[in-house]
Amino acid sequence: MIPEPAMIQERAPIQTAKSADLLSRLRDFVRAERGLAAVEFAVILPFMLTVYLGGIEVGIGVALDRKVAITTRAVADLASRYVTIKNADMTGILGATSTIIQPYAATPLAVTVSQVTVDANGKATIAWSDSLNGTARTVGSPVTLPGTLATPNAWYVWGEVKYTYTPTLGYAVTGSWTFTDQIFMSPRESTSITRINS
């Protein structure tokens, strides 16, 4: 049976009203979802920025720690290759550290190179010491050596490096970070190294 035209006309407005109501509800739902997403984003953004920027600072800290270790080894290694060290030689040894620490600034870098002598009784003292951006150790002052190095009648080159890093972004939270390292090396070309102030 074919429906009459009047019945079709009566149903059409009802379906259109339902469709319009459904579209209106969908629009409202989408707007609500956008608003919810904006609120979630506003809540999460500070946390995500903190994690991201903190990750950058930690990465710099790890790289600096490695640079300090490399600088410590290099300065002791360079000094241990001499038989006699003059002022110009020491200036070159200490000056090389600013190149090694790059791309980071050399200003916060403190480097000390000393020779440690161990007498027949196993007492270790400073024979000579030089420093860049720090304080040289006092000649004759006692040194505590690691147990395996405290052997009588020995000589060592002692390299010490300290680097103070101030985070650009997280200073208020963490303050400055100080990285330190030290190493003892035996002279390579002679039993001991003579330091000449000339």
C-alpha cells in the first residue's frame, strides 16, 4: 500500500526537528570536548615544561661531569710527561683546560696540579703545586693517598678540577652545582718532576 502524500508531509517536519536537535547536541558535545581539552592542556603544560626544561639541565649536568673528568685526566697526563716544568710550560698545561672544557665557559673552572712525594715512612706531602682560578696547595702539607698508592719513596702528579655550574632555568630550585674530580698519575719520563720558577 502506498502512503498518502499528507502522511509524508506530516512526518518530514518531525524528522527534520530530530536531526536539528541531534546536530545541536553534537555541536554542544564538540564544544564541551574542546573546552575540556583546553583545561587539561592548561593543567598539564606547567608540569610538561618543568620536565622538559629539567631534562635539559640534567643533560648539561651529565655532560659537564664528563668534561670535568676528562679535564682532570688531561691536566695530570700533560704534567706527568715532563722532566722539568718551567712557568711557561705550566701556563700551557693549565691553559689547555679551557679548550678541553669547551663548549662550556672556562671561568667557573678551577684546576690545581701538584706533585706528591711519599717518603720512606709512607708519609705523603706536597712537593710543588700550581693552580688556575683556584688556590695552589701549600708545599709540605700532608696528603691522604688512596691505600694502594701509599707506597714508600714514590712520586705522583695530582690533578684536581672543580667546576661550579649555575643552571639557567632551575637556579631557584637547585642552586649551583659543583662538579669535582681528582686523579693521581706517576711521572712518565722520570722518577719525579722538577718545578722551576723561571
